[in-house]
Amino acid sequence: EERSLREEQYQVLGGRVSQVHGEVEDVRQRAREALGRCEELRSLQESLSQQKAERQAEASSVQLSLNELSLRIEQLQQALETSGRTVQQKWLELQQLVEEEAQLRQASDDELGRKQATNLEGIPKAM
């Protein structure tokens, strides 16, 4: 009877050990899955961190390009204004030269007209 009691206890204990062993295996499997998810999250976090760094570098590059373009536009505007003033000054100088030339020609035409009138007045007297 003691032997059968022991065997029964061993069977119960064996069943309990088997059950605990199954539970331990289940816990191990869940731990492996959790570790796998942690690795996936770490990998995703690294990827996101790298993408963020790339976006920041790209944004810095774009900002630098914008600053360079803004400076170039400002330089071109200044050059255009300077060119406009130069062209306007040259135009005024040319206009003044044309007016002076027109006055000289008018004076010359007037002088020639007076000489011709004087010459024409002298022709009837000579005839």
C-alpha cells in the first residue's frame, strides 16, 4: 500500500512536473516572441532615427540653397537697379546731345537761310 501510495504521488508529481514543464516552455516561447518584437522595435527605431537625420540634412541643404538663391536674387536686383540708373543716365546724355545737335543744325540752317536771303537780295540789284 505504501508503495502504491508512493507511485500515485510520483504520478501526481510527474503530472505536475510535466504541467510545469509545459508552462515553462510556454513562457519561454512568449519570451522569445517578446524578444523578437523588441528587436523589431529597436530596428524600427533606428530606421526612424536615420530617416529623421536624413530629413534634417535635406532640410538644411534646402535652407542653404534658399539662402544662396535669396542672396543671388538680391544681387541681381541691385545690379538691375544700377543698370537701370546707368541706362537712364546714358539716355539723358544722349537726349541732351541730340537736342544740342538739333540746336546747332537749326542755328546753321538759320545762318544759311540769312546768307541765301542776302545773296538773293543782291541778285536783282545786279541785274
